[in-house]
Amino acid sequence: EIDMASQKRRPLSRLLEQLLRNLEKRDPNQFFAWPVNDNFAPGYSDIIRRPMDFSTMKQKIDDNEYKSLNCFISDFKLMCNNAMKYNKPGTVYHKAARRLLHAGLKQLTPQKLRPLGNMLT
Ligand SMILES: CC(=O)c1cc(-c2ccccn2)c2ncccn12
């Protein structure tokens, strides 16, 4: 059960929740919402050593596993790069991953994050 009081005390968690919601908006088809299922993606777990998806990132926020913004950004990049590794260029998933990575990193630039205060230092 999420202890709301501790959520208030953890400004980083609240920031990451907000950033995650904004990133998820860039995945309207929800290709990245859940772990990739080997039944839809033959051989996926042989090719992708470290799977990542938005639901896993959400769980890591709730479990207070992200110690910094950079760790969060690394998982976002991992998720997109996994999709660009497994799926051939030209596929719907490869194209969606490129667009998501591009749009997501634009949201995570210092000038976009600066207004969120000095909690990132
Ligand atoms: C992100 C990704 O690589 C992915 C998501 C999916 C996916 C995501 C939601 C519903 C159906 N498929 C997928 N299917 C086959 C091969 C790769 N994928």
C-alpha cells in the first residue's frame, strides 16, 4: 500500500511520477506499457537481456528504487533501445521507439527540468 505521507516526503518520487505520465502520453498505442511477451515476440528474452517497460518503471518509483533522475532516464533509454534492437528498422515498433525516445529526451532536457526546482541537485 502506498504510504501517501512518504510520497509527500519524497519529492523525487513525485517528480518521476509526473515525468512518467508525460512519457506515457507519447506511447498512445501502449506498445511500451507492459513487458514484451515472448509469445508476441519470438526469442525476445534471448535477444534482450534487460527488458524494461513503463509498468516496471512505475513499480520502481513506488518501490523507491530510483535514487536519481539519471537512473530513471537510463531505464527510459533502455526501454526504447531494446525495441530498436529487437525490432527491425521500418517496423511499427522500431519507428515508435525512435519517436518515443526523441520526444521523451526533449522533455528531459535541463532547460525543461530547471523550473522543477533544485530538487535535482
Ligand atoms: C516494445 C516492443 O518491442 C513490442 C511491443 C509489442 C506489443 C505491445 C502491445 C501489444 C502487442 N505487442 C510487441 N509485439 C511484438 C514485438 C515487439 N513488441
